[in-house]
Amino acid sequence: QVQLVESGGGLVQAGGSLRLSCAASGRTFSSSRMGWFRQAPGKEREFVASIIWSGGSTYSTDSMKGRFTISGDNAKNAVYLQMNSLKPEDTAVYYCADARMGSAVWSYWGQGTQVTVSS
């Protein structure tokens, strides 16, 4: 089992920045990648960004490139999401997720952290 705990959410004005953190515990040694997703009210959960531990490659949604940056610290079992130039449409619950080695699915999820961007 892996436990994921997000932090860093909050209320920010448009144009502001937030840095989300996700701390993993438990059987973290077999993690292949970690990522961030978000879900706005009335919308489906959508992919934001991910990082592959082996090699450090990162991926993010085109619409968020240049504003959102994912980074990670494998030694600390932590992943971060730096969000700049926030817009009201970025308002959502942001979730951290973990995928196991050899698996194509995101197996573990955090409980989420609320990000609210006011106009």
C-alpha cells in the first residue's frame, strides 16, 4: 500500500502562484511514476503533469505548459507542482497519484487539495 498526502492548496488571486506538495509513504520503492490530476466542479478529472522516476522525464498537458511545472525528489518520496500565472479556470481539487512499476494505471491516489483562484 502507498499513502499519498497533498498539501499547499488554498485561495489565490488570478495571476498568483501556488506550490503543491505530495508526500508518499508505504511501499514507495516500487513506484515508477507520480503525477498530478485535477477535477473542477461538474467536470471529469483531468491529467495535469507526471514525472517518471527513472530518468526524470516529465509530461504535462499542453495548455498548462509554461505555467505549471512538476518536479520530484525520489529520495524523499515527494512530488511537487509549481503553478504560476493562475487563472480562475484552474480552480479545482488537485490530486496526487502514483503508478507501480510494470503497470499502466494510476494505482494510488491522495485525497486532494483544493485550489481556488479568484478573479
